[in-house]
Amino acid sequence: MRFSDYMNEWLYAEQGYYKDFKAIGKEGDFYTAVSTSSFFGASIANHFYKLMQEESFKRDGWLIEVGAHKGYLICDMIQWLYTLDASLVKTLKFGIVERQPKVREEQLRYIEERFGSDITITHFNDIDEVNVDYAFVVANEIFDAFPCNLIKDGEEAFVADNVVEWREADKELLEFASKHRQVKGEVAVGYEEFASDMARGIKRCDFVSFDYGERFVRNDFSIRVYQKHETFPLFDEELKLSEAFQNSDITYDVNFGHVIDAFNEAGFTLDKYETQARALVRFGLIDILEQFAKQTTQERYLREADKIKTLIAPTIMGDKFKMVHFRK
């Protein structure tokens, strides 16, 4: 089968890796910005609040998260919005795009732990089910979970019995890759459909997403497997695909040039493309931390400040975490 079909089965089939809820941490899934600090969600919510102040109709819209894991991010956002203006939890509506029933159950359980019965969440199977006048849509690390095809030297990857083999590439695939300036590496499948589905159902929209990648492709492979808290390139000799298949996460660097093209074609306008660190500071992360310092102990403040350093520190990895904000 083509590699994109193989990756789709790996992650989303009946026994796929994302079929069930995955814990985060030492024994579970990747650490992400969401699991590092609640200030990540608060900063995004602060940005949303500023947008509502500029255009008041957004107060009656939707806050929707795509790929919410347990629900940490949307809950942190709701909490901060309530802190800024308690009336917003009465005017806004809240949704999560999540197709896996077991993951939905975990999300609803966690949301009830945080807010009791005060917050109602609407679940959507896919973004194409969302049909609203306005939505602020947020996602964290979803584009690297779209299935992809692999190409090099005019060939593409196929998989048989968990063994990768190379065959002559489909002409349309090479033409599509060339459109996005790719001759080698991962060619994501589904960005265009996702963007057009969002554009079709949401009349006016702000979409903010964070992911690991670059705007300009390096034309090399970045695809990797996360297994037992270690990262292995897909072609690492030590990696046994038969053992990793459906039991470990698989991901790759996002070609943001491709993402931007897909959303532009769907009628969105790129508002900002910048590093996660720069975006969070612009969203008000430092101001929020300073407010927190006035309301808590020095010990708690220092503990949270240390966590935040991992979100905005100018490391090589930090520079590769990007934020895109599209508007429609």
C-alpha cells in the first residue's frame, strides 16, 4: 500500500494509535506546550479576547479546538476568558472536533472535573460538521498527524508487511509535490480538504494553529517514530516497524508553505506566521505571568516561570515551533 494509506492505518484504523486516549509524559505520548503550562492556553485566550474587543460580534461565536487530547487547552482558555469577563461563558459556545468515542469520554470527564455542569461542550466528528456564523478555532500539533506520502528521486514509498520499498512515483503526486517545491521528503495528504471544509461551514473564522516545521522545505526526510520515550527516524536500522506499527506515534516536520497555500486557496488570509515564542509573547504571556505573580506565592510563581521558559526560550527546537493565524 502507499505510505499515506499505511500511516492512516497506523494512526486512525480500528486498532490505530489514536483510537484510544493516550497519556502524556514518561510512559505516554509526547510532551507538548499544552502539557507544559496552563499559561499556553491562557495566552491564546488572551489573544481571542483582544479580537472580541475589536469586533464585538465574536462574543456570541464559538471557541472550537481541533484534536484536543484530554481537553487541557480548551479548558485553560475557558478559565482565562472567565477571569477576564465572566459573562463570556454565557455568550460563547464551545466545541471540540474529535471522532474517537473513547477520547471524547475522557474529554468530557476532564471538563466536568474542571467546571462541573457549568460548561457545555459540543462534539463534532470532523471540521466539516461545523456550520456556524463565527468561530475561533485553535489546534496544537495536528498538521504533523495528517497522513503523508514519501518521495525521492522520482520514486515514492510503498509498504508491504511493514517493510518500506520504493517504486516509480505517481505522476500526479510528483506534480503536486512540485507545486509545493518538494522533490524529496513528506508530502502531506488532506490539508486542502481540511481548509476547504473549515471555510465552507464557518462564515467568519480565526484559525490559530501551532506545529513543528518550516515555511520553506528542506527537501529531506524528517519522518520519525516516537517509541518508549525515544525518537527514531523512520529509516533507522534499530527501528522495527512491525513492533512500532499502531503502538507508537509517527510524525514529521510540517511544510508550512503547503499549509499556507491550502488555506489561501480555500479563501483564508494569512494574518501571522511566526515562532511560537514570538506569538505567545505578543498574545500577552509575560503580562499574564506578571498578574499571576501578584496573586500567588513566590514559590509558585518561580515554578510556573520555569515552565514558561520552555515555551519561549530561544532554542533550536523553540525556533522550529511555529504559529499560523488565518482569518476569513
